[in-house]
Amino acid sequence: MHENRTTYPKRKSQMYQQLQELPKKYKVLAIIKMGKVRSTQILPLRKTLAGEVEFFSIKDKVAKKAFQELDIPGVRDIAGKLSGQCMFLFTDMSPFKLNVLLAKNKVMMAARGGDLASFDVVVPAKNTGIAPGPMLTEFKEAGISTKIDQGTIWIAKDSTPVKKGEAINEKLASILGKLDIKPVEAGISLSSALEAGLVYAEEEMIIDVEKIRESFSQAHQEAISLSIEAAYVTAENISQVLSKASQSARSVSVESGFMTDETKEQILQKADSQAKAVAGQAKDYTPA
């Protein structure tokens, strides 16, 4: 029925047109698969990256059709990776930098059944404001000690119903939601990206910033050490190179007995020590 369609809703036609224009406007086209992403994660990112990234959500079938008509290197390859509901990000920013920014902008979210706790979840002692009833049983099953006071359920003492990395069941997720406790730290990562005709897979865009920073720091220190050893003077190592040269010159002066204002005391101390050693040996000498 729909295959012979010649007209489409105005909004869908506009989105289709935009999806053909945006890849020409920006250097990078990146994709987020929305299967495990919630709208509450996207909204803060829109604000944080406003002016740098343009977000565009559309179903994969429409996107595939729009991309197939584009004469942009790599765009048809990336169209083949589309499935389900996708969020497209258009930007002039490097996909690697974009992925790092997405990883940094994590949000705390309410739990759903089966989610893993991002930290030890502590339910503090307080008045929940919830009327007694079936909820009492749910609190008990979750291991949360309660009492009834002034017509509401009170949490009697601080409780830790789930620890970091453990699964949160549906009943506990419901309780935490009612208590406005958000135990799930959620981030977003790119599933693929296109830049200058190159298509990057998800694993290729993962960057451990701290590890790279440590590697650069180690390489920088090793380079300085090598330049000092080779006496290759730079603005960063000149004081260390001169200090090493001065120490080496002082050692040669003392060893050779060449007196200077800086080394005369050490030379005289050395000579005195050597003289005393010789005198001691002469005193102990017994002619054969």
C-alpha cells in the first residue's frame, strides 16, 4: 500500500530534506543508537553542546533512503550500519573529541529493573511521606528497616539495599524512584562516525584520556633525561644541563688536583686525608 505513495507528511518531508543537507554542511556525521539511551540523557547534552553539535533523530529507514541519494564518500557505508531508532550528530568537531565529551557528560538516572548500581546505594533514615500499605512489604523485602509514625512510613535507619555493580530488581527500582534516589550513572558513546570519507567503528573511537596523558608525561620526562645526558640544550633543560656540567667539572678539578675557588677546600681535604693514610701506613711499617 505504501510502496506507491507519492506524497508524505510535511514534517517527514522536511526531516528528509534536512538529512540530505546536514552531511554537506558539517565535516563529521556521528551516530548514537537509541536502543539503550533515554531522552533524559540527550536533553542535557543538547544544552551542553549547543552551537557545536546539531542533534537529529529519525528512523533508520528514512535515513537510509536519504543517505543513498547523497554523493558523499563513505555516507552509503555508514547507511548500511543503521538499524532501529538513531540519533545523528552533525559537527565540525573530531569524532574522537566528541566521544570524550559525551563520556564526560554522564547523568544520574532513576533505575529500571535489571539496571546495575553505579555505586553503593544508601537509603537514609527519614520520613518517606508514603502512607502505610503494600509498600511496607516491599521495603521489608528490599531489606530496608521501617516504622510507622504520624501516619506515614519512616525509614528507621540508613540501609544499603544494593551495592555497586549489583543488579537492581523491579521492586527496589520502584522504591528508589519514589524516594528520588538515582543510582545509575549513564553515559553515551558513538556507535559509528564518518569523517573525510573514513567510517569509524565504536571501538576505534574509545580513548582513555588519563592513560594517554600519562604516556605523554612519561615520554616528555624520558626526552628531557636523554637531552640532559646528551647535553642537548633546550629552554626546558638548560639549568639541569649546566648543573650537570658544573658538577662534572668540579669532580674533574678535585680528581686532578686543579684548584679553583670552588674546589680548593675539597682538594685540600682529599690531600689531607691521603697524607694521613700514608702516615698511618708508614707508622705501621716494620722493616724486614
